[in-house]
Amino acid sequence: MAGVLPAQVSNGLFSVQWGLPTPASRVLVAHDDAWHYRLGTNAPQANWTTLGDSQLDATWTVARGGFGFGDAGIAGENTTVNVANICSTLYLRRTFQVTEPLDPAAILRLVVDYDDGFVAYLDGVEIARANLTNAAGTAVLHTATTGGRSHEASCCNPPTNPAETFTVGPVGDRLAPGEHVLAIIAVNQSLGSSDMHIIAELRLDPPSSSEVHGAFFSIVGTRGLTVRGQQQLPGARWVVIQGEEFAGPSVPEMWQVSVPLSPVVNRLSVQVTDGTGHILGETNRLVILRTAETLTGGTLASNTIWRAGSVVRLTNGVVIPPNGSLTLEPGVVVLAEANVVLRGTNVVLRANGTEDQPILWLPADGSNTNWGGIALAGTNTSLHLQHLDMLGGYVDLRDGAQGLLEDCFLHDYHGSSPPIIQTVGTPKEVTIVLRRCHIARYHELLLRLSHVTLEDCLLEYLDYSGDGIDFDGARPGSQIRRTTVRRGTIYNTDALDLGEYSPTEPSRGVLVADCLLHDFVDKGVSMGAYVEVTVSNCVIYNVESGISVKDSSLAAVYQTTVAAADYGIRNYNKANTNAPTGGGAITSSWNNIFWNLQVAAVSLLNGSSLEAEYSDFQNTNWPGAGNVSQDPLFVNAARHNYRLATNSPLLAAGRDGAPMGAVYPVGGIPAAPAALEALRLVPGAVTLRWQDDADNEEEFEVQRSTDRRQWQTIGSAEADMLEFLDEAPLPNTRVYYRVRARNRSGVSPWSAPAGAYVIGAPALMEARLKSEGGLSLKLSAVAGTEVVLEGSSDLQTWQELTATNALGGWVEISDPESSRLPCRFYRVRLSR
């Protein structure tokens, strides 16, 4: 699922719809209806959630819905109600009429754009609650706050959140014909908060079908999926799905196909290509075929197994009983309803997928990107996740728990509390190991009071003000090795933040080695306060500061390259920027390079210090044996290849004749190649081209198949090469290809497959003179190929005489002029 995202389009000229159109929804309460509201300066009258409008007292006011203050740009807000330093709650209610019996299977949903929290009631019964300090079903007082926890609305202060949909469930008998009341208490972060918003709508959706098409993936109940699309791409010839041509050879502007599905898990790539196989537009989709499922919720049996290939839907919170275990076999698909958490204390959880049969843990609606997570605690707790793909969930370990995550993909979870992976080692230290894991589109990893090992991982696409990896009070021996952390470009984001849990619990004895850190708006490695960290053989670029040691922290830095940054080293006292002391110290460093810097190689404030030798400092005559200021002559700094060229003056300028700067390879597992094309550019051969999203691949592995089940490795391409020529595919056969990157840390996921029909020389079956004159040739051709007849009088100069499109099977093509010529030679070619 490396590429699973909402549908992507090219230039707005290509779009795809999954499944058949769904019936329209019905709005029972619109956000801009006339609502009653009152300030929460005191409690409202009793039974305010069920009374008729005529029974409300004088404290209520009527206004157009969409309430709040503080962010003028928010869409849907019609009535400004400023409650800052007046009250922390706002009471709302709207009566509505149901005039005829409703389908009991129709689904009630509440859509709310809110800042910072709320609770909602339908006819006095709670139906939704978000970001409050007490549990569902408990009273929310007029003095309530969210306990300081912020939840931004869809505008205007980052990190914004789209309006959230809360599924209430089937309408059943709860909305009989007559009058009903939707009531809401909006709750602010604090009494003095500068903004507050509540924009709500109650919707009745058609009954659930076997198909769910969310923003991220689809769930269907039949073996075929209807895929419809629209395209206006110049040169478009084919719609290609999983390398197979489904519509063409002249794809219409509006097209529709039926795609057969395999049991349980289907990964579909949909492309529009030209006649050579070049991709003009593309998207992708994960489709779950759910023909049966097991509903699960509450406390499990002592030793529970979810069997291979099954679909398990978590309807509510799940608990592994103390000293119990839960085992997930390969190929299990877990679909979690909103706000579902799997909990356990002193338990064992094993989810051991394989490369070919990973375990998927997904939101049940295909869209909710923060459905819940896994929260385990206790000194006898063991968590082992292997080849697990989790979308929109978190992993939380506490109080002595031990966790091992290998070859896992955790992604598209944007919560900061809890973050996507969290450990809290109190009262007992937590141990967690991540190997060859890919973490993408998330806020941060927050690992506290824990012994941590990260090896060969890839972490990318950070949220607003998150950090790639945040250590608080990491235990001695913790390490981050052979790991890539990249793409934190929004705001206040470090690649690595190695800090303290408390003044008496700093991170100490931490090793950062052989890592690749790049593209962060803040620091590559940030240290503070009182931490002790070693950085060895890392490459850091496109950051504000490569290494920052703060607040009496101590660091050692060896064999590291920092480039394309404002500062190479920047040490200071963050807690008191005006203090004469309290900065950080690099107590030993050698064989480093600090080059291509915009401000300075070294900045030392507040009594900070740097001991360095045998290092290269741009425009800086730094004291120390062997220090220089020379252009390192990188292989290709423009492409961020910071290896030393063969003529570099630093190749043997380091301590004991070693090179300065990082010694490659660095970083973790590579990212998957994208947009694989199988191009018919050379007769009888296929040219493969792809896009490279990896920083540190050592080669690309290329495989070929005739059925997309059995694959054979046919060769490899060197690092940074984006093309491969297959000169020996099977003729007159459709062949499929896939490509992946590999390096010392491991392999990337495979690209989506690309396919090509390799046309061999046509076999002429018959040639005859027609009774009416002219020559007729008969041959066999596959549907979709063009049959071209060429003629010559001297076997040297050839001209096209006629062409026809083959429908599949026998094709007859004629030269109507042959009877008028004394002699003509013929040849036939096929094209596609």
C-alpha cells in the first residue's frame, strides 16, 4: 500500500469514480437553519435537550446556524458569538420535523466542524462526543473545558482539520414521524481561548450497501468492481488497470469497465496511456473484497486467533484479558469502526504477516484517518507486529511493555495526542524496536523513558510542528541507525529531537549513526536539555541547522556531512537566550564537513563550545589539528549526492588518512519506484521507465510475468537509472513488469505493474488472387492491433497501401490495385 492515497488526477483532465453512484443523502438539520442558542454562563433549564421550542425560557436566542468567533475566514459560520473570558460552553438546539416513516436501515450521520470540542444529543440521547475530558454518557457541565487540548476547525490556524463525520448508525425506530430535537454543547479549550466554532449538520444517508468507497480505499461484496472515469487527455488510447488494457484502442471521454477482483485484497492501478504505453494520467486504489466478516468487540477469549485471510470488523473497543493473547495470521484484514482502541495489560499480541500476505488494519469507512489504535501496558506485555499495514491508527506502549515492529507500514495518521507511535516508560521502562519500517504522513514518533532501537527505517512527510523522531528521556544504549527521515517542510519540524522527559530524566547515551536526514524547516539533529548524544556518519541537508546542541547538552560528532543549510552547527541556550552560559557543547568531533551553508558553519551562543579536528568548515578558520576550509568537491551537490569526487582534496585529509565527511551508504530502506511504464519503442522489445522516489537505492530489481502471479527476475538497473530494456519478451504475448529498489537495509515495495503486448512478426496463412481482381492476404492478429499492408516494386522502397484494425482472430487485407501492376512485392506489419 505504499501508494495508497485518495485518487490522484493529472492536470484536472483525468478522474475516476469507484463503484456505482450512491443514492442521495437527506439533510434533516442543516448547519444554516435557524437554531436556538444560549451562552454557558450557567446551566440551562432541565430537559433542554427534549423540550419543544415554546417551552424554552428567555435565556435562549434564535439565529442562523454556524456559530463561533475568532476566525473570520471559516466557511459556514453565520453567527458570531464571542465567549472569550465569559464562558467556556455554548448551548445549541434545533427542532426538526419527520413527516413520514423513514427506512429503519437508513444511516444517521452527524457532520461537525468544531473548535475545540462538543457533545451532541438526539432527543436527549447522546449520539457523539469529541475532545472532551470525560467519558461518553457522563454529564458535561456549563463550566467544562477540553482541559487545554486544542482541536482546530477547518480554518484558520494550523493544523486545521476537515469537518468530521460521526456515524450514529441505522435510524431504527428513533425518528418516528413527529418533532425531534438535535442539541449540542460546544466546549472551548479554556475560558480565555481566542476562538471557538461549531458548525453542525444531521444527515440521513441511504442504507449501507456491500460497497464502501472512502477517500482512501474501497470495500465491496462482489467479485467485480465497476470503475468509471472521464478523461480529456490528448493522445489517449487505452485505459490500463493493473497492466491490463480494459478500454481502447481509442478510449472515449467517458468510459466504464468492470474489473474482476481476487479474494480479500486487491491493489488496483488505473492509468490512461497513449499508443506507446506512456502514462498520461493515473491513480490507484486498494479494494477489499468482503464476502464474509467476523464482528468483534468487548473482551476477547483468553487466547484468540484471527485466522489467515479473514476479515474482522471491530465494532467497539476490544480488550485482551490479562495474561491473554491475540494472534493475527497472515492476510488478516481488520476493519475498525471510529474511536475503536484495542487494549490490554500484561498480554501478548502477535500480528505476523508476510511479504506476500501482509496484515491490513484499516478504518471501516475507508476514510476516517484517525479511527483509534493499539494501546498496551504492563511488564509482561509483548507486542510483535510484522508485515503489518496500518492506516489511520496508532501504537501506544506503556509501563514495562516490550514492542517489536518489523517491515511494517504505518501511515496517514495525523494525531498529536497520542502520536502514531508512542511509548511512556513509567513506572517501568518500555523497550521498543523498529526494523525496516516505513512511517509516512504523520505528526511524530514520541518515545519517552524507553530503550529505543530504530534500524533501517524510512520516515517521511511530517505534520505541522511535529518531529520525525522525538526522544524524551531515552535510556542509555538507545540508537537510531541506518534510517532516513525526510520531508518535514511545514512548520517548526526537526528530523530528530533528542530531549528530556524532565530535568532529572534527560536522554543519555544515545547513538545516531549512518542516517540520512533532509528537507526540514528546522533542525536535522536537535539536542536539549542535558542530553548526551553521539552523531556518527550521517548526511544532513536542506535544513535550518544541521546539528544544534542546547541547554547544557553534550555531543560528539564524527564523520558527518552537513550541506545546503543555514548553519552547520548552532549551539545556544534555548531556555534563557540572554544568559551568558547554559549553551551546548560538542566535546569531540572529527572528519566532518560543513559546506554549502547560507549563514555560518558554526554559531556558538550562551557559552557554547566546539572541539573539532580534521574537519572542513566553510569560510571558517576553526582551531584544531587538521581543520581546513576547502571546497570538498562533492560528486553532485545539485542532486544532493555528497560523496567526495575522485579529485576531492578531502579524500585522505581526515584523521589517520581517512576521508572527511560521511562514508556512504547512509539511510534506511528505499521508497518504491512510481509510474512504471512499459513502452513499445523498439520492435520486439519493451522499454521500462519509472520515477525514482528513493534517496539511497543501490539498484533496481526488474521482474517479468505473463500472469501477474508467477514472477521472474530478468535483470537490474544501477542506482539513479530510470530505464531498463527487455530485449527478449515472449512475442505475441501480453507481459507484465514490476520494479523495486533495494539497498543494504532492505527492499522497497514493488511498483504497480505495467503491461505491454509484444508484437511479433505476423504469420501469413494464405495469399490468393480475388475473382474480381486484386490480391488478398490472410493472417491472424490479436484484437486491438492494427494490420498494415505495405508494397514495393523493387524490395527497397516501401509504401503503406492500406490498414485495418483487427477484431481478433483471422484478418483479411487486400491490395485492390495489384491487378493493374506487372509486379508488386508485399509485406505486412502489426502495430498497437
